[in-house]
Amino acid sequence: MEELHTWFQETKLTQYEEMFLENGYDDLEVIAAITDDELREIGVNLPGHRKKILLKASSLRKKMKLDDVGEDAKQVPSNTNKGL
């Protein structure tokens, strides 16, 4: 939950943190995949706030993918380039 709290502080939209938690958005992976329609459903009515959250969620997705790639790269055997 601390990670989520930090994310909301970074977005400077902490007023929505409790709303997200009450609606089951309590994990950064879930928030990374949130849509505009879902934001409307949970009560984020201001278009500018939805846009900001969606941009931050997009950045979060990219960061998570980069982290995943980094982990996968560590597991690739060093001899896979032989014969190229």
C-alpha cells in the first residue's frame, strides 16, 4: 500500500487515493492498466485529472515492462550469441 500512496503523491492527485482503494484499485499493476471508462466509473470526473492519471499509468506500464525485460535479460545464457 505504501507504493500506491507514493504513486498518488507523485501524481499530485492524492484526493483520489481513498476512492481507488474503495473500488479495489489497490495494486500498481491494476492501476497501470486502468482505462478512461474505469476512471469515470469510480468517480474521477474532471477530464484533466483523468488524463493525468492515464499518462502516469502509461508511464507505470512502460516502467514495469522495462523491469520485466531487465529480469529476463539476466536469465539469458551468455553462450546464446555463439554461431552468429
